[in-house]
Amino acid sequence: MRTLPAVELDWIDTAPIVLRIDGRLAASPARVFEAFADAPGWPAWFPTMTRAAWVAGSGGVGSEREVSVRGFGSVRERFLAWEPGVRFSFTMIGATSPLVRRMGEDYRLSADGGGTRLACTVGIEPSRLGRVAMPLAKRLLLRSFRGAVARLDRQLGGA
């Protein structure tokens, strides 16, 4: 796994490529956050993730996890924000994929009636090779994230 430069929270919104994914889940923000905090549970609802495990800490700012994503390889993430029921954000600090130079993700949760409004921002600085692959990679990422939100909603008892 090669080392990636860490990003700061504000970089995610101003990255060279910014993807925004919004969704609604029937569960409360606290329940959605509990699912996010359960690293080994992600493969059950994130369609392309095959493994997720805490490797330093077990949640909270500074904790690290490693995940494997079909088609994108393995990544190591360090958490930048950890606000139960509100925010879950990380920077990628290692990757086997040659497609990204820097990347971070910011998940924000807010109450929406009896459920949760999810706003996810993904900031990417692609590598030279990644710039070539980015049109296809963006479509795959967006499809994967939307599928994950729908599966998580069903897992948590939504529609």
C-alpha cells in the first residue's frame, strides 16, 4: 500500500473533483451513525466493499480503518471528524489503487422528520492515470454510494 498525503476537512469541499451524494433514510441520525461506526458491518450494506476493519482505535478522531473495495483495491483511512449522529469524516492515508493522489469523505447527518437526511461529499485529487479513468470511476462511485444508502436504509428497517 502506498502512502497518500492526508487532507484536512475543508479540503474535501474544494478538491479538484467533488462528488456530492444526498439521500434519505427512515432511521434516526443516531442509528445511521451507529451503522457507520460499525466498521466490520459495512460490507453488509455497501455493495462493493468486501472488508472493513479498525486498525488503530475503534472510532473517533484519529482512529484508522482499512477497507477493501472491489475494483478500487484497499485503502487506509484516518478519521478527521467523529460526531455521533451528526458527522463522520475521514482522509485516505494509504491506497493500493493508482487512481488517486488524495481523497477524503465527509458524511453529514441531520434529522428529517422521523428519519435522516444524509449529505455525503467526496473530494478527490486523481493521479495522472486517475484523470484518464475518472469519467468511468465517478459513475461507478456514484452508483455504489447510492446503492449503499438504499441497502443501509433497508437494513435499518426503512422502505
